[in-house]
Amino acid sequence: MPKLMTITLERRGVSCVAELLEKDAPRTCDAVWRSLPLGGDAYHAKYARNEVYTMVERFTTEDIGQENPTVTPIPGDVVFFDFHGGMLDRGFKEEKGIDALPGVIDLAIFYGRNNLLLNGDVGWVPGNVYATIVDGLDRMAEACNDVWRSGGVGERLVYRRHDG
């Protein structure tokens, strides 16, 4: 039986369902699954293109490392990034209210084409593709595009185990 997550933009009342890719990213899937529910303020990417993400406190002490990595996510990819303390710019950390944390986990969804994980400060930023959206990508893409156009203030991106 595949493991499923519901991913929700709470203020917009829009959800999609993603299937965990346990064969491709077993360590990432295990760490995320054990830690659900997870969520926080929603942000739209500046550089990666069609990405909405949230940053949460590190929920694992294990160094998961790369598995099923990409720098060119496709629509429907659900991606995990583990940013250690020195990886993120001070101003960025202050802006997001995470400057006191030793590092963060970035949980992202990609809703459109032509994404590129290249950061001007550090270069290529590969992420672990650990799930794929299997239901509701069209609705979520529309809501994510609205985060880009209208802003994410007051919006939360939340990941939960799917109830069926």
C-alpha cells in the first residue's frame, strides 16, 4: 500500500495528494513520514521558478544525504532540502524568522515547468524528490500561482498523512 500525504495551502483552502517514493528516496520518506504533520509559512520561490515551500525546524538528526536528487524538478515533484546553518544568507534567515535555528528543512512543491535549482549565493542546490503529486495538481498549481501574484502573507503550507 503506497503512503500518501495531503498537502494544503490552508488560507486558500486548496489541497493535493502526493504519493511517497519509498523505493527512490527511502531515508527521506521515512524521516518525513515519521514527522508528519509538518507545516509553516508558505513562500513562493524567487529563483527556482514554479515552487512554493515552507521551512520547518530540523526534525531529524540523521544526515539523510542525497537520494533521488534533482536540480530540474518537474510539475508535481515534492522535494526535501536540508539546509545547515551556514548555507543560508543571514538576511534571508532574518526575513524568514529562522535566524536562531542551527539549520532548517525546506519542504517544497513544484507546480509548473522549467524549474532550475540554482542559487546566486551558493550555486546548484540539489533536492531530494521524495514524493509526487498524484491528485489535485491542477488546483494546487492555480493556488500556487496565486501565491506568486497575490502574495503569501498569512498563508501556510501544511503536510499531513492522507486519511483516504
